[in-house]
Amino acid sequence: MDSLEIFDVESAIASEQEFYRKIIEDNLVSLKLAPAIGRIKVVLRPEDSLFQMTILLRDVGTRVTTADVADIEAKPVAREIIISIKKEQYIPELLGKLWERYGKANISQPDRWTVAISTDKPEEEAAFLKDMMVADPRHRLHENLVDFAIRVTPEGFRVRYHLYKGNQFIFVASEEALKQEWIKEAGAMLEELTKGGKK
């Protein structure tokens, strides 16, 4: 697992701290989130049935376009576009976008590294495809962070709040109705993380 700059788990019960630290580490690894997370702080307050987690993310990159993952060549005479794949991990997302725009009947894949598109406007469509967004790592990261937070939350803590903004993530959960002060406390925890955590 990539080392985190800060990884704090606080609880009044010492055995609970180590237990939750291990659960968090295991889920970071299984969801492959460790490279995206720089700092994390978790506070457990059993007396309030409260779980708070704040995360400061590392830079996870920007949107990925077709030109980032493949070479695109218009073939006007053949009335087609040839896409030569350079980054295999984006093939499912790319094919999904192509099927949506051109229909499955107009897409062929003669081999795993090549996609051919039949179109009446190959040059115009090739220009469009170069800038077409294939994947947005930030969107996928948001979904994975929520999944991660739910997995590490104590059983029965079904009342939840989360905020994902920029490189910051807050998650608060309880068995009871959430108090506004708990969300404010999580905001203060995040501010502390941003400044480098407790010394």
C-alpha cells in the first residue's frame, strides 16, 4: 500500500483504534484507493454512535480524451475512421462511448488494438473524437470514496452525510439522526488535515 502522509484513527477504546485502522487499510488496498489518498483521519465516538472520516486527496489527474489513449486516423475514401489503441485499460469506456454515438453496427474491432468506425463524415468525426472524453478519474474516484466510506463504517450506522469537493472528502455516519455540530466537527478535522494534522 502507498504510504499516507497522515493516517490517524482516534477512539476512546484503544482496541477499536487498531481494529478500524486494519479495516481501513484492507479496504484502501482492495478498492485501489491508496495512490489517490494523501491524508486520512477517522474519529470513532461509541458513546455518541458517531463515525467521522476526512480525507485529503492527492492529484488524481484530469479527464482522459480519445487522443490520450489512441491514435485516430480518418480514411475518407473508405468512409471510415481507424482508432489504434495505446492504453488498453480505457477500451471498455471508449467502446461504450463509440457505440452510443455511432451504434454497434457501425463499429468493428478487427483486433484488440484496433477499432474501425464506418461514417459518412470521417474527417469531421475524427476531429470530434480526438477531444471526446473517454473517462473522468474524478467521477470514478467519488463513487469509490463513497463505497470505501460505507465499507469501513460500523455496522448499523445508516444515517450518513458526505461531501466531495476538489481534493477534499468528508463522511459522517451514525445510528441516530446526524447533528449539525458533528458535520462542523468533521469540517474542522479536514481543516486540521489540510494544515498537516496534529503535531
